[in-house]
Amino acid sequence: MQKRFLRDLEVSSIGFGCMGFSHGYGSGPDKQESIQLIRGAYDLGCTFFDTAEVYGNGHNEELVGEALNPIRDNVVLATKLFIDSETEANSIEQLEQSIRKHLDASLKRLGTDYVDLYYQHRVNKDIPVEDVAHVMGKLIDEGKIRGWGQSQSTEEEIRRAHAVTPLTAIQSEYSIMERMFEKDVIPACEELGIGFVPFSPLASGFLSGNISKDTKYTGDDVRRVITRFDPESVEANQPLLDLLTQFAEAKEATPAQVSLAWMLHKGDFIVPIPGSRKLERIQENLGAAEVELTEEEYNQIEEELSNVEIHGNRTDEDIAKLNDL
Ligand SMILES: NC(=O)c1ccc[n+]([C@@H]2O[C@H](COP(=O)([O-])OP(=O)(O)OC[C@H]3O[C@@H](n4cnc5c(N)ncnc54)[C@H](OP(=O)(O)O)[C@@H]3O)[C@@H](O)[C@H]2O)c1
């Protein structure tokens, strides 16, 4: 697979999001099968793997760590931390201790002594980004992490943090159905030489075309509360799928592949991380790296997309409602 750079980290042009094995999409395969699937992604050319301490309360990091153990130094491993503003950041000293504690726990679960890319999973509005950046800089100097990032941050937070310790990548939601970061964050990443890692690049599977208004979701599946998956939204968004299917047929590709090829075309600092628990879908998604759009095809997609209205979205507030169901 072709390679790209997230600042100075070389990764496959499409990565693999491992969250679904432990969190967010209902029950998944057992441990051995999950490990085989993660290794399967590597065998297909993927060298960039994404997890977080919060996915399954550490379960996902343990799983990903075990799966990647035999090939640890051949891959770029990203994980994320949440900082509790109330109990973990009452002073810069406490903030540093807290971040170190989170990182040490992640390293233990991952079974490694360094993380390639360590993200702040959400930027705490009451902790100065400069303070977090300062601590991340120390961890880089010590070799405990190779680079750092933020998730769902604003352009201002990116610029302020980057001025203290250069950011490696921003991981935020981005797909044909959610383009809010196009106006500021993505151009800022390009300008500053920061990688941009789209999460939910297939809009939680909607862009595969395999979702119908009758599809049912169970357990911790976020699609129970993402309004994009309301039956009315699924029906109302059908014109988008029709458009993608039409382009896909012309390219002998699938709608999921066209959706990923569309974002890959936008710049070589963009590296999406689709997630799946089925080998044929992992293969399909990673195969999108071979689907190259010409400038003309890309412009045509953009033009036609500008006439399509998107119904529903995905918000942290909606996802928090899952706890009450
Ligand atoms: N930073 C953050 O706050 C944040 C938030 C969300 C996610 N993430 C990260 O981003 C990664 C990707 O996000 P995501 O998992 O939401 O991405 P996604 O690829 O947009 O959605 C994954 C869902 O789509 C389905 N799917 C994937 N490829 C498919 C295909 N080719 N055909 C049919 N269905 C397909 C999967 O089903 P099956 O598994 O059943 O195949 C799964 O339910 C996560 O794994 C996680 O590492 C980060």
C-alpha cells in the first residue's frame, strides 16, 4: 500500500480503527478472531492502528497490543487519553503526573514501551492547551511517545498547542456526510504540516450502502442515537448513496471505496481510519487506496455533492444518551 506522512510518522495511506472490537458498535467477534482480523489488516498492507484507553475500559488496548506484538516496530500505534479536569489537573504538576499515569497504564495494556501517536481524546476547555502541549513535549523528548495529537479540537486550540509542541496529527470526524472541519481545521493542518486523521470516514458504515431504514442496532451501538440512522434520515439520505453508487460502478469500485478515495484525493496529509470486524470489508476499505480519482472525476463528485442535502449527524451529546437507554 502507498505510504503517507503524518508529520514525521510514515503510515499506510489508510489506517485501521480498532474501536469496534470493544466499543461502540454492539457485540463483536471473540478475542482470537479479533486478533486475526487486526493482523489481517496488517497482512493487507495497513501499518497504522488506532485505539484508545476508553474503548472497553482498556480492553481494546490490550487486544490491539496483543495483536500487534509480533510486528510492533513495523507499525504506527495510536492511542488516546481523557483528562478529568476536576481531579487530575489542579496544577501543572498534577496535570503532568496525571498524563504520565494515563500513558503508563496504556503502555502496560499495550505491552510496549512507546506509543507512536498519543492523542488528547477531547480538549478540556478548562485546561490550557499549552500546558498539555508542554507535557507532551517532555514525553516526546523522553522517547515515551513519538508524536502527539488532539481529537475534535478547534483551529484556535490547534494553533496554540502547535506553537508549544508541534502536533503530529488531528483526529476528528470527517466524511462525505460530515464536512464541518473543511472550513478551518483541515486547511490549518495543511498549512502547519499536521496530519489529519478522519474518524468515522464511512459515517459509521452508512456510506457502504449496506444500511437500510429497517437495520436494527443493539447494546452500545452508537447508531441507536446518531440521528443519521433514524429511519427518516436513512430514507432522506438515499440520493447520496445513489450518487456514490453511480460513481462506484463507473470506477468498478464500491461506494465505501469512492468515499475514502474522495478524501484521499484532498491531500496527502489525510489518512482515514475506517473500522470493521469482517475481513472482506477490511479488504474493501484498504483497497480504496488503489482507487484513484482523476481531477475531473473528483470535481464532478464535488459538484454533484453540492446539490445533495445531508440529513442527521453524530454528536457527543447524542452519544452520551446511550448511557440512559
Ligand atoms: N476520536 C474519536 O472521538 C473517535 C470517535 C469514533 C471513532 N474513532 C476511531 O475511528 C475509527 C473509525 O471510526 P468508525 O469505526 O466509526 O468508522 P467507520 O468505518 O465509518 O464505521 C464503522 C462501522 O461501519 C461498518 N463498516 C465499515 N466498513 C464497512 C464496509 N466496507 N461495508 C459495510 N459496513 C462497513 C462497520 O461494521 P462492521 O464492524 O460490522 O463491519 C462499523 O459498524 C474507530 O475504530 C476509532 O478507532 C475515534
